[in-house]
Amino acid sequence: MKGMSMGGLMRARGPELVLEALFVVLAVLVALAVDEWNEGRELRAQADLARAAVMSELESNQAELAAGRESMAEMLIAVGKVVESLRKGGEGPPRGSAASFPISRMRHGRRPG
């Protein structure tokens, strides 16, 4: 190989260089595919966590709304009794009773008393 010209050297090592280049390209493509697969796996894991957090929040909100509905039903009954009492000429419930509560408490969903 000492007396070979550059063209002769390329012809002699050409197939070897092409094969080596193909291996490099193949290795890069495999690395990119593995990276893409790993990124997709991480994104799916994050999506699963987000979905679980949203479900948990929705279930919590549902329970809170159900409790608020019960509280509102109790307040509506108490207000109905006060209105009925006042229609009949009564003075309404005594101060401190379950039906005696400020209207502002109804807006915030708090229980009377």
C-alpha cells in the first residue's frame, strides 16, 4: 500500500469505507428511534399522571357538590318554614334557631348556625 496513489487507495478501501458509513448511519437511526420511543413512553406516563389527577379532582368536586346540595336542601327547607311562618303572621323563628341565618351564608354554601 506504500506505493498506491490516493485513487488506488480509495478503490481498495472503498467498499470497507462504504460499509463503515452504512453502519454509522444505521447506528444513528437506531439511536434516534430509541430516543423517540423513550420520549413517547415518558409522554404517555405524564399523560396518565395528568389524567389520574384530573379524575381525582373531578371526584373530589363531585363529592363536594353533593354535600353542598344536601346543605342547600336543608337551607331551602328552613327558608320555606320561615316564609310560611311569616305568611301566617308569625314572627319567624327565634334568633339562634337552625332557620335563623344570614342570607350571605347561603351564597357561600355554609351550613346555617
